[in-house]
Amino acid sequence: MVIVFKPGAEGNELEKMKKNLEEKGITVSITIGQDQTIFGLIGDTRSLNPGQLELSSVVEKVMRIQEPFKKANRVFHPEDTIVDVMGQKIGGGHFGVIAGPCAIESEEQFLTIARSVKKSGANFLRGGAFKPRTSPYSFQGMGKEGIEIMKIAREETGLPIITEMMAPAHVQQFAEDVDVIQIGARNMQNFDLLKEAGKVKTPVLLKRGLSATFEEFLMAAEYIMSEGNENVILCERGIRTFETWTRNTLDISAVPVIHRKSHLPIVIDPSHAGGIYWIVEPLTKAAVAIGADGITIEVHHKPEEAVSDGQQSLIPEAFDKMMKKVRLLRKAVLEMEK
């Protein structure tokens, strides 16, 4: 249930209603917008009478939320969420460009790529330190050593670092060492992991599961937000379909659907969606055109030697050329929306 207050509602009146609701066992989440204040009620609200609540002189309207996700719901929080990481923003009109190799292989490799993607316009660095792989015999990542290399790159470039967390036991280390915690598609419904990520304030990049519905996707975000961490960035990275020519099938409809249903920003991962380097740019253009809040791109200076996902990685020169087109396309999209 959501209570929307009239403009100018005073603090004492709001506090009194909040106290009365909490005495009934209701958790109250407060959103303060430019013009209005909103109470999002979480818990068993069946005993509350919307008509009676609307009798208050400070209440404009009361609405019941039918969807099971509450904190992630746009009704609950009408204004776009903007996730700010070291001054780099995603959401609410701010476009994030996340780039880097699939896996961290060495300090020289990661720093070479980090310097290149920053020069081309990336404002976040990505890289895999712990790698979830389909085969147990594939490269599993450098682990903690990889994170230390990312920290060196952050110090040199000034860009925030993003890497994937796989185990609940790692949450405190990640909260201290990285700027955005990534939760991968395979772990989207690892609820223990989601809960632990929700207990820290570090922003979370949550990838959509291979066969997850939009509701399941948003409910995974709800797990994180319900523990107190509301800095969530959603990521559409392609879903599993019958098609075999591409690694996955990019569900571009995720962007308008999520924007309609939720206030959380959503970025597109064309690298994992297509799985082939030459399809990354067309999918990136589609992401920009449809209004995504950002993109995450795999870049490698020697993809033929990459230990992971070299076939879907752009070389730095290709990434640079693509970014020039992204800037032009985004400018055109913004002009059309005026």
C-alpha cells in the first residue's frame, strides 16, 4: 500500500501517522520527492481501510500495490533512482558505460585495458576476479589477487570498479574493496547471497537470470532492497531461448517494461547477450535507442589469447569507434525526447 501526501504536509503530521502505522506492525518506507512525500507500507495491510486513511487532511490518495515487489515498484517510488558511485551516476538520465575484460588475467592486462576504455569514454571498470564457469575445469579467476589488481587500476584511472560476488561469506570483503558488487545471472535467485548483499551499502549490479520473468527479476531486487540496500542497478544480459546462433537472446523489451514497473535503473549487456564480437555494436545501438540507462561491454586487447569469452570481446580500437557512435546516437535520442 502507498500513501501519497498533499504538497506542504508538515513533519509533525507525517510523524504522527507513521507512528500509528508502526504500532499496527506496518513498516513504513518514506520517499521525499520534489513536490510530495510518499509512505510505502510493507507488511500485512489488510486491516487498513484506504477510505479512512484518505479522511486525513494531509493525505491526497491511498493506493494498493498488486505486485509482490514493493520497494522496487515505481508506485512506491515514482522518481527514478539515481545510483551515484564516486561521482559516476546511472539512472535518471545519467548514462553509465561499464567496460573491461571478462576475466582479470594479470596486472599488465587489466591496466592496459583500463587505460584504454577510460580514454574512450567508459566511466566504470568491470572485470572478473571470481569466475562462475559452466565447466569446473575452466579458468575460475584470480580471486583476491584479481581484486587487488582492480584496486590498482581504480587508483590510476579514478574509475569505480565492478566485479562479481559469488559467496555470501565474501560480502564484507567486497563491501570494503569494490565499488559495485555484481550478482550474476546464475545467482539471481541465490537468496542467501541477495540478502547478504542487502546488508551492506555498496551498490549492486543485478543480472537477470537465464530464464527469469520480469517479476522474478524484480523480486530478486526486492530481496536486496528489503535488507536495507536500495542502490540496485538491474542488468538485462539476454535470456535462454531456442535460438543457437547467438549465446543468448537479448530481450530489449526489458528496458521499457522495467522503466514502467520500477524506478530502478537498467543497463544492457550486449556482450553476453550476443556472445559474438560483431553483434555487440548493433545490440549496443539498440540499447541506446530504446532508452537503457547504460551498457556493459567486454573489452580485451588480445581477445585471441583471452582465458575467458574472447570471442565476444571488442578490441580497444573497436570499442573506441563504437563509443563515438554511442555518443552521437544518445544525443539524437535525447533531442527526440525533448
